[in-house]
Amino acid sequence: TQLLEQSPQFLSIQEGENLTVYCNSSSVFSSLQWYRQEPGEGPVLLVTVVTGGEVKKLKRLTFQFGDARKDSSLHITAAQPGDTGLYLCAGVGNSGYALNFGKGTSLLVTP
Amino acid sequence: DAEITQSPRHKITETGRQVTLACHQTWNHNNMFWYRQDLGHGLRLIHYSYGVQDTNKGEVSDGYSVSRSNTEDLPLTLESAASSQTSVYFCASRSAMNTEAFFGQGTRLTVV
């Protein structure tokens, strides 16, 4: 199993602050995905990054795929309480289409 | 709209009983997956299927089995439930590489 390490595990910040979440692996991935999960729900896709060095923006969220395709980051600008949730990175492992997930970063944004 | 549904949403069972969790998707996806989610472990892959009659073991498959008799359904069976199998179970499907995986809302299973 190709491991994905996420950091930090927990993050509690105030509204308006910026933050970065990291997803690292010793393995090369053909692509990485970021999902967001709210309590009592399944994860929902935020973005897929495919090309090394790729940067994608989704409103206040910026996603980057490392040049070597072994790591990725998620940066949130001016966090809002609605950003609260569990952020998961995922990559396709050796088993084809099945996604391997990191353990997630639990984000709490307080007003 | 296409969707993926799991049932039941909550279940309490006794140690040693056989339990089956249902997963039904209307996306017509060939690829379906079962995960369990536990604090400190994240989402771990139990079993997966790439089409009818195809099933494969994931990272934590011991004590679980699946069957795929049609495209829409991938039921997960716990042969003899154990307390270590208390968890939240998620079913997912996706069409191909690099595409979105759609998740069900999860089944919270408690084994007492």
C-alpha cells in the first residue's frame, strides 16, 4: 500500500486566518485528489491534480501538486467557519482504480 | 439524479452474528469500493470490484467478503462480527482513473 502522510492532523484557527495542509508520500502518484468530509457524511471531491507542478484554485482554496508527484498541499486563504471539516488527500495505489487515503486533517474555524 | 445509497445507516449487532451492509449505485460505474473509517486510521480499503463477478481484497479484508452479481450493488458481509469491526463503513464508486469517487452517507456499525 502506498502511504500518504497528512499534516497537521488537527488545526484550530480563527476566521480570517490562512492555513496550509500537507500530503506527502515516498511514492509517485499518477494523480492526487483532495476530498472534504463533514460529520455524518461521505467525502466529497474538491479537486484532482494530475501534472507535476500543477496549481489549481477553487475560490479561496489553492491546491498544488509537487514537481515529483509525491506530495501535494492545500492552502486556504481567509478561512471561514464554513471551511470546517475533515480534509483528505487520496491517490491511486497499485490496485488500479482504488483510492488510498491519508488519515486526514481535521480543521476547525471559529468565528 | 444518479446517486449511491447505503443501508442501513445505523446498526447494532452482537458478536458472532453475520451482518450484511448494502450499497447501491445508479451511476452505472464498474468500479465500486468499501472502506472503513476509524479515528486515528482514516479511510481504509476493505474490498473492491472492477465489474460484475470481479472482487478483490483491500488493505483490511480479513473477516469481510463481498459479491458483485450486477453493476449496481456491492454488498459487504461480515461473516462473524467482532467488536474490532465496530466502525463507520463507506461505499464508493467511480467511473475511471482520475475521476471523482462518489461516496454513500455511511453505515455506523456497532458490534456488542
